[in-house]
Amino acid sequence: GAVVSQHPSWVICKSGTSVKIECRSLDFQATTMFWYRQFPKQSLMLMATSNEGSKATYEQGVEKDKFLINHASLTLSTLTVTSAHPEDSSFYICSASEWGTPRSYNEQFFGPGTRLTVL
Amino acid sequence: SQQGEEDPQALSIQEGENATMNCSYKTSINNLQWYRQNSGRGLVHLILIRSNEREKHSGRLRVTLDTSKKSSSLLITASRAADTASYFCATGRGFGNEKLTFGTGTRLTIIP
């Protein structure tokens, strides 16, 4: 199956700093990437949909100026949490989708997640 | 976005027994998928069932879909300790790069 990596796998930062999380598709071209956040023992909540070369589409209630998404290439999308605060502490997961191939029938390939802790 | 509901929220069974989890959703769908998540890890895709399918098998997994009731079930037969994880259903309304809507999840514990 297709492989998606995330970096870093965990990060601890001070309140007020910005943190960048990378999501890479390793063996396929991801025309679309999705960013989710997950609080402990809860489900995944979609934050935004990112298409290569265009602006991300944010879900209702997600601050686009706080969660900056860049999908500059077909294998890399980044999520930057700006001026992070303790309430931003969460598990962030990306997924990638490949359009135009037999495996593109709505199958998303998930990264291993990044645990962000803001002190 | 609306989420599906899964029940039970938590399930503990003895190793070797079968585990059944249910998922209900609210809107019309194109497909429904089941994922597994081990604690603190990413999601692993288990199986996808399309709206025109009623049942699908993959190894020890059996998924059913009833679009009239807007519900699906995941059956894991002959459970193993390694099956301990959270299981999520996710619905898609189209194909291609359509976003998924995840259910609330079932935490499955297999007791050795």
C-alpha cells in the first residue's frame, strides 16, 4: 500500500511559538491531502483539505490564520500551528489521496500522526 | 460536519470470540470505510464497501452495509490480542478526493 510519513512524530513547544508539521507521500503523488486533529479518546475531526497548488479549504470553525497549510508539491503538505497555545495540544494526522489511479476510489492513506504538546 | 455514531463505544471480549461493531450515519453516501487505530498511532485502512454492495469480506473481517437503515457493521471473527485497537467507520459521499466523515469509534479490547 501507499506510504505517508509525518515529521516530527512528536513535538513539545512553549506557548506562543509556531510549529510546522510535514506530511509526505513517499511512493505516490498526492493530489489532495487532508489534515485532521484528534483529541484523546475521540474521533478524527477534519481541519482542512489541501490540493496541490491551490489554497486549502478549511472546515467550519477552523481558523485559517492559525493553522497555515501549504501544499507546494505533489508529495508534501505542511501544517503550521502559529502562536500555539496549550489548547492546541492534540494529535494531528494527515492523509493523502491519489487521483486518477485504480486506488483512488476515495481511499486515503494516513500518516502515523504528530503529537503536539504546548506548554 | 456531521459524524456517524458507533456502538458500542467500548467492547471487551475474550480472545477467540467474535467482535461486532456498528456504525450509523445520517446522510447519503457513496461508500463506507472501516479503519483501525492502535493507541497513539495513525489509521490503518481495513475495508471499503460501496453503496451498491451489501456485504464484503476480507480475511477475518466481514462488513455489512444497509443503506436503507444508514448503518454498517464490522465483524471480526476469532479475535486475537493484536486486534485490540479503536475502530472507526468513515463515510464518503463521492469518489476521488472527497473528504471522509469519521464516526465516534469503538474501543475494542481483546482479553488474552
